[in-house]
Amino acid sequence: MLLPITQYGNPVLRVKCAPVEQVDDSVTTLAQNMLETMYEANGIGLAAPQVGENIRLVVIDIPEDEEEGEEPEMATVNGELRPIRDIMPLIFINPTIEPYGKQYLFKEGCLSVHNIRANVSRPEFVRATLPQLDGSVLELDCSGLLARCLQHECDHLDGFLFVDRVSSASKLTLSKKLKRLAEGY
Ligand code: NI
């Protein structure tokens, strides 16, 4: 089932989300609906507050690079180096992430912040512990788009949006657009 995606200005996006204590049918159904909603919107990640639920649940699906001859994006998954396509889609609750390495700028967007993309500086690598719905735990060490996406989505769980993390110069540039979004949500 497709869910409405909450938009910038909605206070639900600004709450520190509660841990998922128990994975029951409502959580698995919500995760499935979030995936469906994300695919429909052509997104690569979606956090529960983006569909109005203040719980620590995230879905991610990073598509493969379609360019012929490109090396697949790799990550260390439970101690083993694997293409990230093997673990997509990712569905997890109560994540802990530890970003590390050099900061770099990358243009981000968000399904909850319509028509705005902006450079955000974040560390290149992430170590993550991602509890799965079935009770198992995925230990990840990754870089690239997946590391970027994990940081962006985990921010959502604490009520942060990528536009909070842009430089003060771009904040100034974006302020009018954001004000308009907040009024119209
Ligand atoms: Ni987002």
C-alpha cells in the first residue's frame, strides 16, 4: 500500500524517534509499505517519520550502477566483502552507525524536501549495526552511496534533515524555498 510522504514543515519530521521494541505484524507491514512507497517515488531510502511514524525503522535500496563495466559497489557484510546488491533491499530497526574518514561534499535530496538538492559534507565511511526484522543483525562497513544514505536516513530518526547540514551560505540561498515549503506542507 502506498503511504503519503510527510513533507518539510510537518513536525513529525522533527521528532527523535522511539526504538522499535517488538517486531509485530504492524511493523513488518509498515516496512513493506515503506518500500513500496519509496520505489513509487524513485527514492533510495525512506525512514519511518517520512510516512508519519516516529519509530526507528528504515528501508534502503541502492540500485546498481547501470554503466557497463562499472565495478559493483562493495561493502564488508558480517566480516565478508560482498557486492551491496546482495543485501538490498535493506530493512532495519534501531540502527547504530559510526561514520568515519574524510568529510566530502555530495549533493543530497530527500523525498520529504521537495525540489531541493544541496551539497552536504559527511564522512566517507560508515560502520553500522543494523538489526533486522527477523532478529538477526547485519554488521556493515561501507563507503560510497550506501554510507551516505545510511547517514541521511539515520538523521531522520533523530529529527534532522539534510538541509540542516548544508553550509551557512547555502542555508541562506535555500531559506526562501524552505520557508515556502514549510508554509505549503
Ligand atoms: Ni530524506
